[in-house]
Amino acid sequence: MATNGNDDGGAPPVSAKDDEEEYRAGYLRTMREMEFVQSSYGWTPSERQLVLALTRTVRIYTAAKQGKPVGGRHPEWLRGCADAIRELLRREAGTSPSEM
């Protein structure tokens, strides 16, 4: 039995602040990487490539959220990545978030 009252092997509980920091880190890293690739190499992913990346990220997020370890990343980091990819898709399509 865990010492903190959770059934998680004694790991400390994750706070909402930690979740927000991880989400933001995932979002910002994805956007930074895209800016780097576009400015350094002039490469822009196709809509299909973005959709495939989003699908993979959401699948991994779902697995991580259910408790599977995924490369040491917090599930909220993956959710941030997914939201960044969604934002890139919106820019590609020229729509606002309310239209999607």
C-alpha cells in the first residue's frame, strides 16, 4: 500500500500546476521545433503529415493517461504536443478554433 494514500507505489501526487507546466512545455517544444525546421530548412509539413502526427500523439497520450509508461514523459506534455499540432493544422487550413 502506498504511503500517500494512493495506489501508485508511493509516488507523490501530481498537482495541477505540474500538469500545466508539462502541457506548456509540450506545446512550446512542438511549436519551437516547427519554427526551427521552417526557418532553417524551408520545410513545411503537408496537411496529411500533420494529421498523422496528431493521430500518433493522441494515441500515445491515451496510452500514457491510462498508466502505460511512455518515454518518461508526463501525459500532459503529450496533450500539449497534440494541441500544438492542432494549432498548426488550423493555420494550414486558415480557420479559427471556433470553426473547427
